[in-house]
Amino acid sequence: MRGVVQGVGFRWFARETAERLGVSGWVRNRPDGCVEGEAEGDADAVREFVALLKKGPSFARVDEVEAKAVEWKGKAVGFEIR
């Protein structure tokens, strides 16, 4: 995610949203000011998760979300902030 996404509760927003939707994975800040993560779960839940990340929490400004489909590993349990 690019934009104003660090220091505004974005990672906590992502974790709470993922947990509510039953999505597993992780999210972390990158040194370049972006946030990156990985999510897996039911396809509809993951699509909704990505749509909500595009809006972000109230203090964030999300300019871009890059999402790509990958093979579901089925190994992630829960959603963590790294």
C-alpha cells in the first residue's frame, strides 16, 4: 500500500479487518514508507479485505494497493503485525 499508511494505525486496521473477515496472514511497514502484507483465506473474504484496505483507517490516505493472486498455502493461522 502506498500513500500515508505509516503512523496512522494502518497495520492495526488491517489486522482487525482480517480477523473480522476470517483472513489469515501478516502486514508490516517497509523502509520506503509503504506497507506490505500477505493474506489468504476464502476468495470472497480476501477480495473484501483488499477493498477495505483501499479505503484504510480514517487518518490514512491510500494512493495505491497492489494485489496479486498467489497459490493458497493454507498454512497461515491468524493475522500478525510484523
